[in-house]
Amino acid sequence: MTEQELKQFQEDVAAILKRDYFPESEGYSIHTQLVRKNNNVKKYGITIGVPDSRVAPNFYVDDYAVTHTPEAAAEAIFRNYQAHKNQLFDYEQAKDLITYRVVNRQRNSDIEASCPTIPIAPDLMMIFYLQLDREASCLIKNDFCTMWGLTENIEKTLFTQADINTEKLKPASLKTMSAVLKEMVPESMWDEMELADNLTPPMYVLTTEDKVYGATTILYRNGQLLKECLERIQNDYNNPSITDFYIIPSSTHEVLLVPATDDITKENLQAMCQEVNSTQVDITDQLSDNIFQYNQDDGFQQITFYQQEITR
């Protein structure tokens, strides 16, 4: 669908919402906008201004445009709003759904101005979401916190809640690259996958069980999960002298862990990451062109500092 067609679809849906579901006579207001999402990607949004509230939920029509008529999309948006409105406006109902994600700081600098965020490296930051259900989530903005009555230590309050919820709602998964590849092919081809067991460098895939925003797992339990990953690598190689591993941010949905050895350089890994991002990873899923490291003494840190070009 072209941009012009999407814009027309957006306007048609907004008109139906205004006419049939959220009338001005009851205090609602409907606005269309072009919203910049993760990594500066544009989405076609419809904002619902709610009576006596500073918070205006935003719904995106892009996905609906593929499978819905404007009438069906408007009805779906209304049902979604009705199902989750209490969770949006009441902190006591919302707090168990507060989660965090890790995103690129450069590509999402506008979020830092309008939302609570926590920098976790020069190239990465933590942002907060309401995970309303498996399919629906909502970025937590400063207006939400004001409405909820959060005025002091906002980031700490959100992090404390999100650190409990995120891993519970989205459990982590750590597998060897060999195991991941075997999941992708029929069992009859497993013998041909034996070479994957001897990958150089050896790699592990760290993500969530649903493989959605799985790079967030590097934050779990304030880094304790990364310590457990190092213990797993030490046990797999029967080598307690392994004290470091590199973290390759292959996308927002997973990271690769590579045990640090003398024959692997951070420069080569960074060049590989940059090449893969530019040729294989959709811009909405790109996390960073830089490489990170976990050390059993120093913890998590960024170790390369390539500056990405940002297109606005």
C-alpha cells in the first residue's frame, strides 16, 4: 500500500471513529498523526482524546490496512480501547503490566525528551511499555506518569516494577546457534547441521521465548542473567577460565554471545555487525552497530563506538 493510500485509510478510519464510537458531543476528540516509532520509522496513528484526561491513547492503522476495511479497523480499535482503558488510566491496574525494552539511543533521541528513559550504555537506553496483552503494548510517556501520580523517582519506580514483570511476561531463552538452526530445519537434515556445532567463533543466541524484543534480556535482573550465561558457557566448555563474552546486537529481537578468545577481535565483530545491519536487518529491528562485552568482574559495557548515520 502506498503512503497516499495509507494516509487515506487513516483518515477514513478516523472519520468512522469520530462518527460512530467517540463523538465530540461526549467530550472525545480524534486526531490523525504521523508518528515516529523505533529507529525513526514512520507509522500512521490515530489519537483518541479522552474526556477529563491528559492521556490520549494512540492506535496505528498500518497493520489494519492490510487485512481490514476502514469500518472493520475502526471497530477493532474501539474494542481494543474498551478492553484496556482501565489499565491505561489506573496505576494500580497498570503496574503489573509495566515492562522495559532496550533501544538505540541515537535513533530514538526524541523518546528521551517525552518519556522516562534510563541510559544503559552510550549507544543504548531502557524505555518502558505497558504490555497490555500478547499483541498490544503502549509506550509509557511522561503524561502517563503524571496521570498516575508518579512525580518523584519516576525511572526508579518504573524500573523496579518492570524488572519484576518483564522476565515473568517474557521469559528468556539461551541456546547454542546449533540448536537454533536445528529448530529451523526438518529433523532429516540434522546430520547436515553437525558443522554448526563447530562454529568458529562459537555462538549462543539470547532472546525471549517468543523471540520478540528479545535483546531486552541483557537487562534481566539487573545483569544477573548475563552472569548465568557466562556460567553456562564455562560449563559447556568445561573451562572456568573463560571470564568474558562479546555481545553482538543482531537485532532488537535477539543478541549473539561469543566467548572472548585471542583470535577474535572487537573490530572484526563490529564490522560484521555493521554489514549485517545494513544488508540483512530491517531498519525497525536494528539495535546497534556497536559491540558490547560482559566481564565477570566489570559487568556489561559498550566496547566499540561507531557512530551511526541517522536519517530524519
